[in-house]
Amino acid sequence: MIELEGVPELVDPVMVAAFEGWNDAGDAASTAVAHLDREWKGEVFAALDAEDYYDFQVNRPTVFIEDGVRKVTWPTTRLSVVRVGGDKPRDLVLVRGIEPSMRWRSFCNELLGFAHELGVEMVVVLGALLGDTPHTRPVPVSGTTSDADLARRMELEETKYEGPTGIVGILQEACTHAGVPAVSLWAAVPHYVSQPPNPKATLALLNRLEDLIGVRVPLGELPEDARAWQVGVDQLAAEDTEVAEYVQSLEEARDTAELPEASGEAIAREFERYLRRRDGGGPGSPGAPGGHATADGGDGPSGAPYLRDNPSGRTRPPKPPSPPQAGDDDESSED
């Protein structure tokens, strides 16, 4: 039995979760939940027992000194509550941690136990994968669910993915079997610049979350960080002609694939977001260490392999693989 003493009664609570590791290219998803926790001053009320779920040779504890006393921080998953005010208040239960090393079913059942006790109405799991997407275009964010009714009601994709999965996919399926509405939001991170942080992908996830659950998310410095990130990658890519040509081929493929979407629905969605911010109101192989999910479900390298040091002391993208053709599917996502 889970006892939650000290946690106030929540208003229309939604659980928002993200996990570092294979599901979190560029740390985009975990950074998004950390941003919510920081901006709304979340209060941690529970932490899962690290002994139950983590291999400490894979995710090592860290030692630090506080007031002259040595302390240990164990890798785990923590839950916090944030109170979201406004005309239509809604509370969030934030789950942030590391993809567990073992006992995934017990891990998900424990989280679902908290969700049940807190009266959570929906679970939203954030993820990020590596994809053939140009850094110069808006970050693609796909919303998927295993619930056909929820897909129709919230204009989401009903997941058809088959292949390797991470804790994001397992938690979503556990929610479905438990009768808890669940959605996964996946941001596609350019594979040629995959090292964290990626504020542009984090911003895209938060914007999509805002649309989904009907709250206005305070963005702080994220928009400026996203612009600075893109300018920086522009400069790095411009130093290598082959990389610049590859990025151009991705842009052409993306623009061709999305021509039908440059229409009423997409424009209306952006205009609604603008009005909300102006008015200030709300709207009416998976186990490989260091790898990340990719658009085809496999493992992709993370971090440094895509940007390397050169004699000038700066970093730049390496020679890219052969560019995909315009007809290739470069935006498929894992569930």
C-alpha cells in the first residue's frame, strides 16, 4: 500500500514522465521535465528504491561533500508535484529518473500505484530519438497512444510501431493494460548533432505538451537558448561543405514530405499558441550503454561521435552518410 502523507489533494492531475538513457536523445525529454519542475518549484514526495531497479556498475552512485560531510546520491527515479494555477488550474505529477536496468514490470507497476493513489487522469511520457531531420526546421514531435478512442479524441496517432522498445514504450503499454489513458510524445533529434543539450527539441516537447494537456508552460530562457543552439550548429555545419550539402538534402526531403501540412490546421495551431502566450491564459539494441532510440527503433551513437574536435579547437559534424532520398520515411517514431 502506497501512503502519500503530506501530498495535497490534486486538481485534474496529469503524470508527466521522462527517463534518461535510450529514450532521451540529446537529453531533450529529461530536460523538459526538469524545466517544469524548476519553473513550478516542484516538491519531491517519493523516490523509488534504487536497489530494486538499477545496476550500479551501469549507473554509478556519486559522492559529494556537503557542509564537510561526505554523502552519496544514488541513481533513481523521483516523483514531485507541481501546482499549476490560472483560470483552469491543473496539477502535474512529475516523474524524472533513469531508465531502469532491471525489473521493468515492477517499476511500471510501482509508478502506476502512485498514479492510482493520486487520482491521475492521464499519463504523458516524453521521449526523444535520433532521426534524419535537419536542425534548421521545426523539430518533429509525434504523439502516439495505444488507445484508439484517445487517438481520435485528442488527434493523436494510434501506434503501429514494432521493434525494440525502451521504458517509455513499456510504461505506455502498462498504462493501457491498467486502463489509464497514456500518451507518448517523441521529439526527433538530428542524428548528426546528437550531444546534449538540445534546447530546441526540449522546447518542441514542451509546446506539444502544452497543447495536449491545456496548460500554459512558462518557457523562461528556452526560446533564446533554442535560437542560440541553432545558430551555433549553423556555424559548425558551414565549416564543412559536405555537411552543409547533407543538411540541404534533409531540408529538401523534409519540405517535400510536409507540403500538405503547410495548411490551415498547422497554421491555426501556431496561432492559438501565440494567442495563449499573449493573453497569459490557458486554452479552452536497446540495452547498449550510451545508445539512443532511432527512428527505426535501433541503437544510435550518442554524444561525441557526431561532433569532434579539430585543430582549431572547435567542433564540427563529421562527414555524413549518404543523404536519404526525398521519398524516404525520415520521421517515423518509436511508441
